[in-house]
Amino acid sequence: MAGEERIQVFLGKGGVGKTTCAAATAIHFADAGEDTLVLSTDPTPSLSHIFELEGKTHDREILPHLFVTELGRDEVRAMWDEEFGREVYAVFSAFVEIEYENFVTFMTSVLPGLNEEFMVDHIRRLTGRGRYRRIVWDTAPLGQTLALLETPALLAEHLRLAPRVYSHLKTSGEGRESVMQVLRRWDELARVCMEFLRREVRFTMVTIAEALAVRQLEGVFGELGRYGLGVGRLIVNNVVRDADSEFLRRKANQQQPHLDLLQARYRDLSPVTIPLFPGEVRGIDQLRQVAGVLHPLPR
């Protein structure tokens, strides 16, 4: 894969520890002397919590070679407005009379994955600038985003089949562009973003050894596969290793069938297990312990 491992995206359901794994991986790269950006588009300040940071975290260097950026809903919306939103608005405003601010509010509430669609393009641009050797993105599963990348093509197909008058609607630049012209540009951007995901990004799935989490994996793998995207690594978090109490012995026994299933079903990914820590994993020292499990030194 071209640019292998330069951009890593961590996927996982809430609460499985994907932010912890993303942060630990970013520390591993930074400790190796590689300029690394770890970023999150989670509306809650998850990276700040994991790294025990106070104040704003936008392109903030917290260790040598390690930069942290958290993009909340307002920050992402402002970036989306500047680089992406107007083009989308140009298409939809041709059919519905709506003010831009109301349009953005409507789109981001009805299509919550739209911000992540923009973030794919944003990360692609960051990669092209070459400032960071590694980019680690902590995000939710990309199902909504992937579906939204199909939107311009679907709209174009609708217009092709609809009455010809649609294709003559003017949308931007004092009537210089038709709906179809804007759609072609939007579709090209979506195509470029999808190709970027296929060629430049390594997807890492994080899960836990519980029935529901294991069951959900198959659907996420299938969704990614539908778009020609493969998972490069599987991490199983919070695995009981030292069962020194009745509670932990019972939990370990409950986990074992799920661990066996994961090892058998995804053997080609060589699933990595992270032990259950006695407390919440926070701070650089504990994250380095996780990094040591995810990226052990060669013997």
C-alpha cells in the first residue's frame, strides 16, 4: 500500500478504548523521532482527557515531535464552511430556498457524518503539505461518511433522469455554474477522497472481548469491504490476564470464547490484546505502557 501506515485511522464503538490506542500509537511514533499529529473530531474532549491536558488543543506540541488537535463541532463547522460547505450549499439551494446558516444547521443535524466527510479531505490536504510524518485520526466508524461520499453521484443520477430544466438551474458565481457543473466538481472531490482512503490510510479496529462488540465487528468489516477498504490491524482491549480474584476469574472465563472466536475469524490480522489495567489509562507514562504492547521492541 502506498504510504503504508503514514495515516492511521482508529475505529471502534464508544467505550472500547480506541482513543487510548490512538494516543499510545501517536506517542510511539513521536518517541521514534517522527513528527506526529494525533487528532480527534469527537465533540467531547477525549484526547485532552487521555493526555491530561488543560486549555485549547489545536496543533499543540505536548511532547517532542507530538502534536495534538481536537476539532469540536464548532471548529469543524467553521473549516467545513470555508473549504467545502459552500459547494454543497450551491447544489441544494438550487432546489430549496434556504439561508446558508440554516442549511448548515440542517445538514449537520440530519447528516451527522458530513463533518467526517470533510475531515477526510482535510487530512488528505494535511498529508500533501508534508509537515507531519505521521497522522493518527481518532474517529467513529466511517459508515456514514462512506455513504455520504456517494451523495454527489446519486444526485447527478437523479438530475440525469429528471426533467431537463434541473440541469439549467444556476447556483453560484452570479449564474456562472449550473447544478450539474457543481455536482461534477463535488463528485470528483468525493472520488479523490475515496481513493485517498483506499491507498493512503491504514484502518485499525479496536474492540473488546464481549458478545455485542464481537457481533458488531462483522457488520463494520462488511461495510468497509463494500467500499474496497480493508482493516490492517485488530486490537482487543481490556483482556484479563492475571485473574487473582473470583470476579476477575469469572470475567476471564467470559472473555475466553470471544477471544478464541476473534483469533480464529481474524487470524490474518494477528489480533493484538491489551491487558486490563487496574485503573483508567491516562497520562504519558501509562500511554507509553500501552504503546509498548501495541509496538513491542524487537528482541
